[in-house]
Amino acid sequence: MGEALSKAVEWCREQNFEFDAVNDNLPEIIEFYGHNSRKISCDYYIDDRMLLPENAKA
């Protein structure tokens, strides 16, 4: 985990926002598929480049 990601995860913890995993699959997902895919399975993605359509500039 790089420095920027570590700082972001720590900030989230300070806000009482905990992750089950960061940039990795959960052990039960790895066991289910028999390998750790590069594609991360999750319920929600949090991305610093997310852009809402109403905020997009043409």
C-alpha cells in the first residue's frame, strides 16, 4: 500500500469507516474462485476520479 492510499485508509478509519479489504479480494472470494483475480469483487467502489454527470463539463 502506497503512502497516499495508507493516508486515505487511515483518514477513513478516523471517520469510523472500516473496510473489509483494500485493493484485494476477501479470503472467501479467493477460496470460492480458487485464485486471487486482479478484478476485485465488492459491493461498492470508492474512486477519487468519480464524476457525477451533473458536475461534468462539456
